[in-house]
Amino acid sequence: METPETLADVRTRIDAIDGQLVRLLAEREGLVRAAAAFKRDEGAVRAPDRVERVVALARERAADAGLSPEVAETVWRAMIGAFIDLELTEHATRRG
């Protein structure tokens, strides 16, 4: 990867990465909505054991990729929390 030469270069690259992240998050949201159909109750939606496994895997992948595991954990916990809220809403809507 080329070293950015200006702040504008850095911001352009960040904006491009943000676009990729938004597309991936949209794909993840679709899967979260689909998962709601398979879960019977709020406990299954919250799935604390699953959350911990996902966060641990994110930390491992972060370390391998050169990302701070602490940053990865913070981002993943925020993302998972937002998707749990969405899934709880989706789950409640599907139940009627």
C-alpha cells in the first residue's frame, strides 16, 4: 500500500473504506434479520455465549491483521449491540 502524501489522500482512502464497510454492514443486517426467524425468544436473540465467541474471534483476526485487538473488541461489541437491538425489534415484529 502506498503511503498517503496528504491529509486529503488519507481522507479519500478512509471514505472508500467506509463505503466498503457500509456495504458489508448492510449484508450483515440482512443476515441478522433472517436469523430472527430462527430464534424463539429474547434469550436466543441476545445469545451471550455467541457474542463472546464472535468478539474473541474478532480479537484473534484483528491481531493477525495488525489491528489493535482492543479496538476490534470495542467496535464489535458496539456493532453487535446495535444488531441485537435490531434483531429484537425484528423478532418482536415477526411474533406479531
